[in-house]
Amino acid sequence: MGKFDGVLIASDYDNTIVYTEDSLRGKGGIPPVSPENRAAMEYFMAQGGTFCVSTGRALPSFAALKDGIPMNGPTVLFNGAAIYDFAAGRYLCTAFLPERIRDHVRQLTAEMPDLTFEIYHDDNSIHVVRPNEITARHLHLTHSPSVELDSLDQAPSPIAKLLFEEAEPRMTALREYIARQSWSTEYEVVPSNPYLLELTAKGANKGGMVRRLAQMLEIRQENVYCVGDHANDIPMLTFASTAFAPANAIQAVHEVPGIHILPNCWENAIAAMIAELDKRY
């Protein structure tokens, strides 16, 4: 028995647990979890808490990192399209894209013929259509191999998510075009940074999957705490009993009702969060 029995922390990884922005820009590798964050996470788990990561990363990308992250709960992957249990080596829940996504992407590429996007599958494979400089930086960050395709039609099913990679002003044009389509309501369309736009099945977001994970673990919502830094984290932040964010989070996250702002990611935000919870229990 411990003071955190029945308590769940769901944390974003990039720029929340570890600052990876420099790596995304091609400036070195991904730093390890800081000693301060590691000690706090291990203390939380030793006291009965469940610590899990909720990430936009695909299975192969996060699998390469998991051994360096103290965690004892299943992982929310693909920005909320799946829950994966690394200990058991299997998916606990999936919510992949419907086959009609192929028709909708054909429409997108007819409007923007040189559109760049990555395609994520449930079999550890990643494909990319018309890779650009953003793709190169992103794959450097994730350290994931990819196979280049000419179109989405060449990709096998099922597809977990699509990741569009465009610089401004094309990214704004893409987001506005998708928003104007009647089918846009069939999907979750959320930026994970200014030049990456995630598309998953409706309801397949971090909030929905953290809710399902809490139900699987029989943890009450009042004991669920979430922390993240970007727009794709907002669904789980609004689900949490208390939401946290590192100071480096985007403005939209700072404006989440009731948000508790922590130090910057690189100033041990996770340790600060657990210290605050330590006073509550």
C-alpha cells in the first residue's frame, strides 16, 4: 500500500518529460530523462501510483525510448489511436482510421498535389509520401525507418494515423481547407507543433484514450492527472481532475481552465508536478 494507490498520471513525452525540440531541428540526439524527473517518477510508482505516457509517437518510435522512461502503465500511442501494453507486448485498444480516409486524402492531394504526409500502421511500419525537410527532421527525432510511397493508395491497412508535414503558409492553407470539408467532422485534426498536423479517427485523441485507460485500470477520474504542452494534449488535460503543463507549453494550453503551470520542461516539470501531488495525498 502506498499514498498514490489508485492514482494515474498520464504525461506527454516530447517537450513535457524531455525537451526534444533541439533534436527535431537536427541539433543532437534526444536527451535522457533528467535525474530529478526520474527520481520523482520512481517515487510516485513506489508509492503505488501508475505512471503512463500519452504520446503522438508511433509504436516503433516510442519502443526505442521506453526503456529509458520510468513507467509502469500502458502507453497511449498514435496521438490517441491506440493503447499498447509493452509488458504484455500487445494492443489493449485500437481506434484506427476508416478506409474512406483514402478518398478524402485523394481530394486533399488533388487540391495540394505536393502534400507531404507520414502514414502510421499498427505493424510497426511507417510510410511517407513526398518527404520534405520537415520529414527528415521529424524522422531524425523519432529515429524511425520509413518507406517512401507515391500515394496513400499504396499503403496497407489498417492505418493508425496520418501526419501532415508542411511549413507556413501551406500548413494554414491545409488546415483551413480540411475545416471546410463536410467530412472533416469524421476525424480528429489537431496540430502537434506548428508544422505537424495529426489526423486520427473521430474520438481517437489523447483524452478519449486516457479515459479508456483509467476505466481499464479501475481508476476514478478524480484521481487522474494529466500533463502536456501542445494542442494535441488539450483533450486529456480537459479530462483530468487536475491538468498540468510545463511553462514552455503553447498559449492555448496555458488557457485550459484550471491549468496548473509548472516550470519549463527542461527545469524538471514532472518532478514539480509530483511534488505538488505529494502534498495532496
